[in-house]
Amino acid sequence: MPELPDVEGFRKVLASCAKGRVIRRVDVRDTGVLRGVSAGRLREALEGRRFTEPERHGKWLLARTGGPTLLLHFGMTGRLLCARPADAVEAHDRVLFTLSGDRQLRYRDQRKLQGLWLADDDFGVARLLDRQGPDALSVQRQDFEAALSSRRGHIKTTLTDQSVLAGLGNLLADEILWRARLDPRVRAGDLTEAERRRLYTQMRRTLRSAVTADCVPPRDTWLTGHRDDPDPVCPRCGTRLRRFRLAGRGTVWCPRCQPDEP
């Protein structure tokens, strides 16, 4: 599932492929990815405009034009690609944006769990993002700690709640908690001030590293690099990793590095 680093990578794709280019044509090949906007309205709003500097908030990508803003959410299988208009179109290419300079931006998504929204102005953007918490990469430590201290749920569930903090998914939450040596089942409101600060520091470090890779990298020194092994062990201490489901999410942690008691 695309998380903050993946969407930051898609933002870079949009900037390098489309920034400053005229949108010559919008081809909606599958209206199933359109949310609250028709294919005709999307074409009318965007054709003839230029993409400007794109932005990202959590898992949302904002494709601005100086007028209407296209908002993209990638669900579990969405991607954004840069191609040429003459390149073969794949089955899961749902919307094509043909641009000046022989470029084409493609929204590709197999499962179509999310999709594309259109906001006429900044008020519309704010309305669509109204339930999103602060971006995990830019949130200030004081705001992060305040958000956690007021929550009663498990820390893993809190970190992946987009209304609390925008951008973290399953892989990042497990990785960050492993680095911070915190049991994913501990209550967010029960963390000490020192634990909250340690968690914030490890979140920032993990995100900065992952953003450079445009994904949550499966490195040997990361928990992410071992969670799918047949018999996974902790890359830090060698203890066999444990798996369970927390609020419906597959969760991996090290019982030695992340004890349920300090």
C-alpha cells in the first residue's frame, strides 16, 4: 500500500513529468476511479490549464493548476507514471493526462479503492482534507506529543489513524515502533514523555530515509526487510519476530526489543 514516502515519490513524478506543461487532453478510461466528479467535468476543468508545483499531505497528492486542484489518493495499488502518448496503454491505466511536449501522465490502479477528486479552489481542498491530521513529515514535536497523549487506543492504531497523523501506514508504523523499542499494543496515552520524544525522533529519521528511496525500503537492517521472511528474525537482536493482528492490521514486532513492560 502506498504510504507517505511512496506518495512523495509520485509527487516527484508529477513535478518532473508535468510541471509547467499544458494539459492537452484528459482521457478517463474508467470512471470507477472518479470521486464526486464526472469525466466531462474533469475534462472541462483541466484541459488547457498547466500543472504547477504539486504538493503532498500525508497520502494525498495535490496536483495544482493555478485554478482547480486535482487530488489523488492511491489506496492500496495506485501509482502515478510518466509516459509518452505513443506508449502502449496497460489494462489498469485508468486516467491519462496528455501534456504538451509529448508527455503523458497516467494514473494506474488495479483495485480502485481510492481515486481522483476535483476541488474548484482552496476552500474545496481544505474541505476534502478536513479529516486529515498533520502531515507526519512536517508535524512539530509538541503537536505530535499532544496528539498522542490524548488518545486511548493502542499506539500502532493511533499512528495509522489518518485523522491523528497523516501519511503513516502499516509498514511505517511497525518500522517506527521497532526503532523506538515500543510494543505496538501499548496505549498511546500511557507513553511517558521520554517515550513520546523517542518515538517522534525515530519517526522523523525513518521518514527522511524512506523518502529518499520513494518507498518503505526492504533493507536488511530494517524490520521491513524481514517481516515477510518464512521464519523472520529481528535484524537487531536475532530474536524470532512475532505476528498478530491489531485492529485488523497485520502487525510484526520483536518481543525482546519491544517488551510489553519497560
